[in-house]
Amino acid sequence: MINKDHAITGATPYQMINVGALSHTSPLWAFIISIFVHVSFSHFIINIIMLGVLGHVIETEYNNYIYITIFFVGGLLGNITGYLLSDTAVISGASGSIYSLLGGFAALLIINKTINFHTNKALIILLLLTIMIGITYTAIGEGVNIMAHLIGLLWGFALPIFLYIIGNIKQYILK
């Protein structure tokens, strides 16, 4: 069981596995459930803040289905990658999902022609600052699933770009 001290300082890998974190001894459902299991309260709070900020933008700019697809597939791909690359990893948290939302946010700068530096200076600076902080945290953080972050970021960026290209091809064909 995880007591209140471990909720603040971080649970042990064994405790994390007992509450749904992904390991090589986990059942298949842990690939999804582990997205909602966090090592500590601070890990949870950081992910919730990022989810609130990025999730609102992604859901507003795209739609609910794309938002949910970016979030869950990004987290799942990150978990699968971490699982395949390490025999000893205990994987938990929504970081792969959060980074996929960050990738979707970055894709907006290419897709949405109304977003430009002069009218959205603060938004673009915030995005770049968030990416820099995320990369720094990924590089220096202990026990961070770097591949989940990278795979999530790439997925979140690629899906909206792909859908945008497909939409343009459909419009061109229908003309």
C-alpha cells in the first residue's frame, strides 16, 4: 500500500506495480491503466497542469475525438516503447500522453494559418518555453521514460499534420 509519505516523496517500484504501473510482470490492461498511475503527488500535479493547459487548446482547435486519440494513443505508444526497450522498467504516468498533446500544440503552429508570431507572440513563446522545460526535465530527471516523451511528442505532432494533409487531398479531389 502507498502511504501519505510516499504520495509526496514517491512510491517504490514495487508499490507502483501493485497499484497499476506497467512492468514485465503486468497484465495487458496495465498498458492503459499505468497512464493514470503517478509516482508522487508532484508528478500528478505537473501532469494535471499540463493536461489542463494543453488539453483545452487541443480540444478547442481540433475536436474531442482527435484530442482523445492524441492523448491515449500517445500514452499507449510511449508505454509500449518503454516496455520494449527495458526489461526492468516500471512505467507510470501520463507523460507520453502529455507530450503528445504538446506535439499536437506544436502542429497547430503549422496547420492553423491564423496563428502567427505577431498576433500570438505569448502563445508561441509559452510553447517554446514549455518544450525547453520538458526537454530539460527529460534529460536530467531520474527514472524518466525518455522514449515515452519522444514517441508521444512525435505522435502528437504527426497525427494532426497527417489529418491536415488528408483533408487537403480530399478537398482537392472533390473540386
